[in-house]
Amino acid sequence: MVLYLPAGWIMAAVRRWNRPTPKEGVKAVLWPALLAWGWAFGGWLLLICPSLLSGIGFWMLTSTYFLACPSFVFMLAALGQNADLTAWSTFGFTWYLSIFLAGLLPPLLFFLGSLLPKKRLTTAKNVIE
């Protein structure tokens, strides 16, 4: 998950992004996080439904292995802390906190990486005295 920092830094340097305003920064973190939370909580709610929808919820949650592997591993690590995965009480505060952090950390780390200092290109042509 820490690799999102250099990824944000590289993309900001390659694309020559300007430093965002605070409002743009909040949007850059919040919109992807909301999408991830909607996907995770939606898949979780469908999974616990006792109907055909539980299969769709299962595939939504397992598809994150391919779509967002670091977040998937983060959520599995939270489940690994529990001994009995068959009990519904297993999915308590730790599970919901891991879903929250798995959705928030990637866009936040990418954004923070994009704020890292970049080498400024200064030549005689673009320096104004």
C-alpha cells in the first residue's frame, strides 16, 4: 500500500501537475474513497443477504483482488486476526474499520505522494530576472 506514495509522486512529476487547492485535494481523496466504500459496503450488504444477491456480493468483494489488490490484502489481514471466520460476530468493528481504511488509504497516499517536492527545471530561457 505504501507504493501509492511514489506512484503519486511519479505521476505528478511526469504529468507536471500543479499543487492543488485544499478544495481540490479533498475532492481528489474523497471521490475515489467514496467509490471504494460504496463498492465494499455494497458488496458486503449483498453478501449477507440470504438470496441470489449474495453471489453477486461475493463476486463484488472478490473482484477487488484484481481491481485493488492492496486494499483486498488489507481487508484479509483484518480477517486474519479472527480465529473463527464462520461466526457472524467475527465481522465487527475491526472488519468495518478495515473496509474504511482500505477505501481511504490508497487515494490519500497517492495524493500525498503527488505533493512531494519535484525537481524544478530552470534554464536560461525560462528564468525571468
